[in-house]
Amino acid sequence: MNSGFINWIWHVRGSLALAPEQSGDDAFERLAPLFRQTGTSHKRTSDSLTFRKIDPAAQDKMSVFDGGVLRIEQGAGGDVLHYNLTSRALLFCFLAPLLFLAFAQLTVLKGKFDKPPADTAGKAEALKKAKRESAMLIQNPIDKALGAPAPEKPKKDEKRGGDRKASPKAAYIFAGIFAALYFVGRIWEARLVGSLFRKRLSE
């Protein structure tokens, strides 16, 4: 499978046209402060800049990205800045819903396998319950002689307390949360970094 078919998941790409009078060296000089942050290392050539981030500071405006490449290329109307940035945070937010959906399916399957046959096991369980309830309602003769109150029939909540089954609802909720985080973050971060580069280049 072509890696380009799936790496859009955690890659943010874009391009910005440079001003007619702006050179590649001038563009990289204006962008340089973004790559002089704590935990960031970068390497620059005549037409490209490669950077890596390890444990970036929280105030770093590009902390969501782990690395990337910025390149100046000649376009039809002049020089153009192309960038390709990677983010493990986006990859995690993309994979997390799949993981939680898998947990939900496992919970559903477990519930199906744990369910006893309706004809035999259901009758046997009903008989056991009836015996337990009748045994609980029989009062000890000594207690009766001492005037102790007769035992009451268990309430529905008490009887059902041990019959609760695992529900996949929580897994579906978490899957929805991380899916929303991915789609919002994917769009927001792409716009944010593009705006950041544009602002630096125009200063």
C-alpha cells in the first residue's frame, strides 16, 4: 500500500506563496524563531529546513508537531514555501476511537457468550431464585419465639444487583470523544500553523 494513501492521517501539508521581493533566505530567517524553542532542533540548507521536537514546552506554538520539512520551490508566479509536518498526537486521536470500538465489540461478544440458553439454563436459574427467596422468607423458630419480625421479600434492586452485565456504552462514548478531537484538531491545527507561517513571513 502506498504510504501517501494513509500518512495524511498524521501529516499536515500546505503551501504559501512568498512576496515577489522576498527570497528564500529571507523567508527562513523570518521563520527561524519558531524553531529556536526548547526541545526543538533544526537543520537548514539553501532551500529547505528540517526540524525535530522532543518534549517541547507547553507555550511552543508548534508543540503538537513532532517534526517536519519546509522547502522553498520555484512556482509559476514566484517562490513558494511548501511544508510537510507530522504529529503523533493526531495519530493517537485517530487510532483511539478504533481501539475503544474494539473494546465495545469485545464487550458485546462477551455478553452473548455469557448468556445461558433460554430453555434449560433460564428455567434452572428461575428455580434457584425461587428456592433462595423461599429460604430467606422462612423464619427461625427461636427468632419467632423472641418476637423478631418476619423477613421481608428482597427488593427488585437487591435481586438484580448481581445480574448486571457489562455495557459497551462507555467505550462508544470515549470513541466519539476522540473522533471529535481528531477531526477538530486536524482542521484547527492545519489552519493555525498556516496562519502562523503567514504571519511570520509578512512581518
